[in-house]
Amino acid sequence: MIQKKHILSILAVLFLPLFAVAQTGVLPRSQAWEQNVDPQALLEFVKAVTETKDTELHHLMVVRGGAVLAEIHPEPFRAEDRHTLYSASKTFTALAAGLAYDDNLLRINDRVASFFPEFLPDSVSEKLAEMTVKDLLTMSSGIVPDWEMRSNTTKWIQTWLAKNVIDPGKQLRYDSMTTYMLSAVVQKVTGKTIMDLLRERIFTPMGISEVEWEESPEGINTGGWGLHIQTESEAKIGMLLCHKGEWEGKQLVSREWIEQMTSKQIPTGNPNDPPADNNQGYGYEPWMSMDPGAFCANGAFGQYIAMVPQKDVVVVISERSGQGAQQLKHIWNILMPGVKDEPVEPDEAAEKAIADFCNKQKLPVDKGKKSVMMSKPVEKTMGAFTIKLQGAPTMTIEPRGGVYQLTWALKEGPMKSVPLAFDQWSYRTNSDQPPYSITPRGRFTGLGRQWTTAGRYCWTNGQTLKMQVQWVNWISARYITVDFKEMKVTVRDNFTGKTIAYNIQSYQGS
């Protein structure tokens, strides 16, 4: 007899386009004590992560024994929103390499140069000829990282192979282009992008459909960055790695590959440095962690999938943070001591405190009024109005359907009719691209879905309009302040920290 959960899984696969968000809420939810986790430790952990300074938490999920014990999606972020992973994408690239390895299409000692004869320099050095797939997997290609290369050319493979190779296999030199080359190798031997390969062999069997990956100008998934996926799906992948490649009784990736991938393959850091998560060693893309046997997929600005197989624990964190190392310490110092092998006494008060704390989390916002009566220079309540800025095109703000509609074309990027609600968030899916920390050629290529923005506004100080636009599937927000008293408009990106000011040349309200 087919069990109910299997019927649901079959339906989800058959109707993937119709169930874009159905894959959230699939994992069972459980109280901490039911999974032998001290509720007080879990409560202290979620508070510590949320309250870490210089951090804007977007998503948090704690899983043990396949059950979700706590999750936070601070408003305006939602469980169904995909999030960029930055370099945590690399672990997924290694999974794709494992599939090619399992199919006997790839060996770790294969020479990288052999895959790209059409892109090799006229003279192939001895060191380039020695470079192997394992050197790509362990960030030890022997090439000094050039983080601007992807911004300066569309010929990524050819340009990378033309660089000087020093000592392949000897030293970790962290470089996202190295993982891009691994993605290119896997595509070469399988005839499929790593996104298509993972979708066919891993994502679909695991019920993961809301996932996309950026592509390079060469039509190759970027590998070292660019994956967009939901928090619960990240947790599922963490569980897959904790269980040595097995999912619901089926071996999706060989146990042999997962064991190699999640074991220390090359040293990191300086032996004399104090112990930290960045100097415990590197596997086939995951970083080894302070907790022995644990490992982590790490991404810039605080994107983590921390995995502790010996305790069957997975922690997913997505955020905009300058304190990622501190967040990992919270896992090892606060959460893990509360993870027990023996039964834990129920604590209903603590469980309720966990749920209440998680559910009430919201991003900080400005407080003010819905509308104002401006005394000067317009003696009426502001409705629709047009602002002409010096050195920039026009900005328009128009009430429509109970919300403001913001349209502009500033240097920071156009925004097409973004809705801004008072005292709540208004969502809109559109083509407005978020501010990005890097400028690779063809960035955002391969993402079929449009972006989702959440916007809100308020009036402060009588003649100041403050607007906040958050890209909920990214890490960027933009704050726009229109000061009618000082006749200035300021635009600040929380991501870059840059603030640009414009003088108001004229405006007209209604």
C-alpha cells in the first residue's frame, strides 16, 4: 500500500509548476524535548542569533531527527522566499560532481586541462598540466585568485586557464572561479548543467522545485555562487549530507562520495591561530567545523548550512551580517550542549517562549504617520506628487489602491511601480534587480523568476517621507528619504552602505 506521504510526494513532482511554494512546511514540526533537545538551550540560541550585532537575520531553521524545532522568517521575509546562498552554493556544486563521479564519468585525479583543449594557452605549463579535479574541489588549483576576472571578460574558462599556475594541490587559495571551473568540468562530462543534473537526480526526488542558479556568459552555472533556494530545502540538503547521501531509503549520492566530500582534505588557516571554524580544514567544498565531525556550507554575509551528523542536527542561517563567525559560535557554544542523547524533560513554558519569540520577529522599520498636512510650500495633504531632482530623472509617488506607488530612474537602478504600504509591507514581483556585491558579466542570467520586493513608508517630522524597499529573495534593501524642508532626496543601500543625496529641483503635489 502506498503511504499518504508518498502520494503527496508524487503529486508534488507531477505538478511542480503549480506547487511553487508547496515544498515549505513539508518537514514535520516538533517540540525540542521530543527530539531530546533542551528547550532552554534552543531558546537561548535563537535569541543569540537574532540579537547578534551588525546582523539582519532573514531566515533561521533548526532541525534534529528530520523535524523542525524552530524557525524564524522575520517580516517581510517569508518561508516561501528563495534566498541567495553566495558561496554556500559551492557545496551543491560538489554534490553535482559526486553524481558524475558515481556514474564513472569523472575521477578526482583527472587532469583539468584534458577537458578543455579548445581553451588551453598555446604553451601549457607543467603545473597546469598537473592540475586535477581534486585540486578544484579543495581550492588548491595553484592559481592566485583574481576576483575581478569575471567582471572583465566573458571568456571565463580561457582566461582562467591562461593564468600562472604555481603549486597545484599544495595550498588552499579560496577562489569562487575555481568552483566555476568544477561546474564547467561536470557539464563537460555529463552534457548537462549542474542545475539540470541536480534537479533530475537530487532536487526532484527530494521534492525541491523552488530553486534556480545563475549562469555565466558561457552558459555554465556559476558554481561558486549564484544558487537561490528556500530555507527548508537547504535543511533537506543538510539532512542528505548528514545521512551520507541517503534520502527516504534511497541512495541519491554514493556514501563513498559524501564521506570524502565532508572530510578534511586540505588544511586551512595558520596552525598557530586560535581555533576557529575557518581553520579546521576544508573538504570537497564544505568547511570543517569546531565541533568534531561537523561541517558547514559557508556563504558571504552570513549564509550557512551547518551540519552535525553525529547528532543528526542541521542549522540553516540566511542573513546580511558581518558577524557570521559569531553565529557559528552560537551553534557550538549554546545550541549543541543542549542536544542530548538521552530523553529531555518537557518544558511547556520554554516551548511556548520559543514559538512566541520566533513568530514575533520583524525587521526594524521607521515609525511615523500615514499622511501629513504640509504647511509649506504646499498647504494641503500630499497625495500624488512628482519630484524633479537635479542631475537625475523624475521620481513619482502616487497613491493607488491604499498604497503609494514609487517609480524612479536613479543611478542606483530603476524601480518600476514598487508598492509601499503604511505600517505593513506591500509585496510586488517585478524585474527590478537588487544591488549586488559583485559585478560578474551576465549577472542574474539564468534566473527565470522575477524579483520580489516588499515596501513600506511613513511620514516623520511633518515634512519627511521615508520609504524602505527590501528584496525578500536577496540580501539588499534600499532606503529613500524625501526631505521637503531641506529639499533633498537621499538614497541608501544597506548592502553597500553607500548614501547618495540629490537636491530637489522642484516638485508638484496634488
